[in-house]
Amino acid sequence: MAQDYYALLGVGRDASNDELKKAYRKLARQLHPDVNDAPDAADRFKEVTSAYEVLSDPQKRSVYDRGGDPMAAGGAGGGFGQGFSFDDIMDAFFGQGGGSRGGPRSRVQRGQDALLRLSVDLAEAAFGVTREIKVDTAVRCETCQGSGGAEGSEPVTCSTCHGHGDVQHVQRTPLGQVRTSRPCPTCHGFGTVIPDPCDECNGDGRVRSRRTVSVSVPAGVDQGTRIQMAGEGEVGPGGGPPGDLYLEINVARHPVFVRKGDQLRCQVTVPMTAAALGVHVELPTLEADVTDDPAAAVFGLDISAGTQSGELLTVKGQGVPRLRGVGRGDLVVEVVVETPTHLDDEQRELLARLAELRDEQKPLAEVSESHRNGVFDRIRGAFR
């Protein structure tokens, strides 16, 4: 024997397969040409690979220990790449080969998350609401309690992969034998098969069912807000733990109020005379949609004398409760002054008399910059 394979790997002659593999991984990481630029690294890498190829094969190792030529016994010729497993190179750098060496996968797996859309009114989004909703999801099969087998039936070891969950495929290439691993087609990677599946779930451990879920929508949610309900999603295969249920909020349009963040906005239209003289008006609150208390259904708003059309009045604390904060936003009211269009003779005379008293029979028009965006431009100006 020209070389001592045990000495090359740094192990004793009684080394186990695990010790051989551990030693080879360590040396391969050190000597591989991609990570070691020493002039002799490639040759030494080939030597330790050949040593591992021989000693990891029981038949070749036996021939070698008796002083024979293991390469001739194996019928593979000699040298690097003539029969070593590609998995061993993968082991050296990634800790596992190209195959699935973690063993068979469990039949019990976590279920998928589910997403539903829930429509609520503006007042329900603002103040919160509790709803009972119907959910169609996978639930645990009560017949087999999630096991997937009929009563008295137990999973048995797969005869194809012998419980490993995967099968090995060896292919000869110009670089030697390349071994790959794929999930077993018989047991689908579980390592066991159910000989007598449950008639209710057909071996899956779960069935589709409609159930009722109570949903608490917190105060202050907005369009697109997602509520997470842990453990209310799909039950997993094999009766595994359920995923989560997510509810995406859709807020319906309100006939009076428009929401902008934690603000509410609305318009109030008053006659020209009321705007000129000032007036107290009562407006509906958003609470009117969810309460029977008359006192909470309206609030009073004072419009000062001389208020112009388009002016914005802010009412503190009449907006939307803050979802992740304290208190409520404000209500912004736009005053729209209505100019009369149909006048009888007496009304026309009164207005003409007023114009005469104010010396406005021939008023001069004042030209100023146009408000291109109308109401929203004025709102932005008010907050600036």
C-alpha cells in the first residue's frame, strides 16, 4: 500500500463511520481549492477524498485492511472522483448532503393562515363592534382525532424507503458517481404509510367545515386595517396546530361624514342671512349611528356673524378615537353659505334696500388668486 489512508484522515484503524465522516469534513473544508490557495492543496484534497472513499465503503475498507487494492476490488479505477458520493462534498461544506438527511418529515404540520374581508360602518370602525362571522376552514377530523387512520389502524413503516422518508438515486458522470435524494413516492416523505385511512378525512386528519367566530373590532380601525386572530386559521395536516385568521377591514361610505385619519369632516349649509347675522345650529354626531341617547346624537355649533362660505370650523374631540393612542381626533366643519335664487317682490325690495344702505348698488369685484383645489386646498391652508 503506497499510502496510509487512516493517517491521511488522522483517525485510528478502529474509527467508526461517524468519526471518518467528521475527520473528512474537517479536512475537506481546509483543503478544498476554492478555499485554500496553497500549491499542494488540490493534491492533498484528492488524497483525503480517495482515503474517505475507500474507508467509508465497508467492502473497500475490508480489502484495504487485508492489504489489497480497494479500487480494483470496487471496479472503479483509481483517483479522485471515481466513486465518492457527491453528498460527502456537500456534507463537508453545508453539514448535510444533497439528500434529505434530516429524516422523515412529520405528518403533523402547522396549518395555513386565512384572510377574510369584513365590512363595517364608519361608526362601527370608529367606536368598535363585536361581530359573529361564518368562516369556512379546515378543522380537525373528529372521527380519527387528526391521526388520519381508521379506528384501530396505525401507520406502518414504508417498504420503499424503510422509514427514511427519501430514496437515493445514484448516477454515473464523468466526475464519478453523483448521489441525489428525493422524497419517497410511496410515503411522500413521511417514512410511514397509513394502510387503512379514515373514511371521513381520507387520511389527511382534517375536514372542511363552516364555523362561527366572534370578532372584536377595536375602536379606531380604518380602511385596510388587518386584525390578527391567533389560532383561528386552517388546522394543519395530521391534525396539526391551526394557523392564524386575518380580517381586513372595509369601511363603508357614510352619508354625512368623511374620515381623514382620526379626523371627521362634513359640510353644513346655512342661508345667507344666517351667515351674516350668526346662528346656532345642531348637527348630528357619528355616535347617532350607534346610540339611542338623544343627548349624544347631536351637538351644537355656533356660526359667528359674518362667516364666509368655505370657512372651516374645528370642533375638538368630535372625531375618531385613536387606534393606538388616547383621546379622539377633531371634527372639521365646512360652512357653505347658500345664496337665494328665487325671490318674490318683497324680498327683492328688502335686498335692494340693504344694498343701498351698504352702498353696494354697484360693488367693485375684488380679483384674487384662484383656489384650484377648492375645499381640500382650503382645508390644507387652515391647518398650515
